[in-house]
Amino acid sequence: MAKKIAVVAIGGNSLIKDKIHQTVRDQYIAATETCEHIVSMIKSGWDVVIGHGNGPQVGFMLRRSELALHELHEVPLEVCGANSQGAIGYALQQNLFNEFKELGIDKKAVTVVTQVEVSRNDPGFQDPSKPIGSFMDEEDAERRREIDGWNVVEDAGRGWRRVVASPIPIRIVEVEAIKSLIENGFVVIAAGGGGIPVVADEEGNLVGIAAVIDKDHASALLAREIGAELFIVSTAVEKVALNFGKPNQQWIDRMTLVEAKQYLAEGTHFAGGSMAPKIEAVINFLEGGGKEAIITDPENLERAMKGETGTRIVR
């Protein structure tokens, strides 16, 4: 029987509920709830690959690195991404192990520390816009610009911040390993935080680069490369809305690929830093051969799979 493969991209709200629940233990507890919903999919016959966000976690790592500069070397952004893949993967795979054990399911989970290739010529590198790290005063920012080559911008009167590119992913480097693990029955956690950004040099060797890849775009690319039938974006809202937050807001239960492209092109429905990248990722998945996608929040995942809620996007 052919496997039914789904890629589930879980957002930051799946790991950090609010500002007072940010500790490692808090994140582990939040991961427990998310894993319970994912296991329900596995029980119903899906082979699941999990992608996840890592923005807050990398932010914490960068801040620790900054505070320790008087004693220790600084940790590069791409290495923070790798570290977060391991830490978040550990929390997810341990939770899944315990859930499988409790339910008597013969499954194991594994995390693949995943490199994702981007192009050196991606336009994002010409206009970096993704803020990372702590706020700085102008003198500090100028020093970082001169000595470390950082791109820095003033952020709405709150201080200066480093900005990096958010390039489009073009290749999941470890995709063959991920495919093999799926074939052998593993639940795979991969492309965490959008993957570790790497570029190829003239000889084809890979080099890490300071950038942030959108995790939904990376998860959509992964879904296409492994031939997944279903792509799920788990986020902070139960459904997608047109004119979100406006008096004429309208919740959407279902839309076609053509409608999704039209709504995105209109430019008034989906916020640039939140829902728009998710819709773009879904469009890329469906145009690449995927059958359907669902956008919903973690607690409604089971109901969305049954067609009771969430937003379903089809070709």
C-alpha cells in the first residue's frame, strides 16, 4: 500500500504559548500538546514529517551569546539555527516516544539536522530585512557595521538592530536521508526553523551563511521533494480570514489554488509578516504537485483533518 505522507509545519505558538511561559520546561510542555495532535494523524494512517519554527529560540541563543562576549566567542547565526534544530527536535521526539509508548504504537521519531540551500544571488541578500538579535545603540550598531560587516537599521525609535536576508529555499540537502527514514517507518523532524541556510561555492561545496529561511517555505519545499500529499500549516488561528482584523473580515473554510493566488495578489487580505508567507508556501506546494493543504491551529488539527474546521486549499 502506498504511504500517505503529510508534512506538518508547526509555528512558534506550538512551542511558546505566551511571554510568561518561555522556559525550556514550558516549551517542552507545549510540545507535548502539539505531539498529541500529531499522533492522532499517525493513528489514522498518515506518515508524518514535522517542520517547526525557531525564531524565539534562536533569539534567546543570540542574546546569551551577546551577554557572554566578555568571556566566550560569539555563536554565528547559522550555528544557532543548527543548535535549535537539535534542541527542539529533542523535545518533539521525546514527547512522541512517550506518546507512542503510552498508546502502544510501534513508531519511533528522529530528528535530521537539515541544511537548506539558497542562492547567493537571491534578491534578499541585496536588501536584508529580517531583524534578529538584541537592540543596540547607534554607536554599537555602527561599530558592528564597520568591524563585522553587519547590516543594521533603526527600528521605530526603539534602537538599532541587525537585519539579515530571508532568501527563498531551493534544495533540501538531506532529502534522500529523510525519504529513507520515512520508508522505514520513522516520524521525521526536519528543516527546523526553515533549515540551516547554506550556499554552494564554485566547486559545489556548501558553506553556511547568515540568513533566515521562512519555515513554511522550507516545509513546503520539503513536502514537494518527498512527494507529500498533504501540507499542514499549524499556526495561531483556527482559519484563514480575508480582510483580517477589519470590519469586513470573512473566515474562509475552503479555497482553490486559483482563489488563493488571486487573494494574495490583491494585497489587502494577508499580512506580510504572518499569513502571506503561509499562503505563498501553500501555493508553491500545490503548484509543485501537492494535492491539498490545511491551515489551522494545533488544538483543532484533528477536527480540521475531518473537514470540521480550518481552511482547506485545493488545486
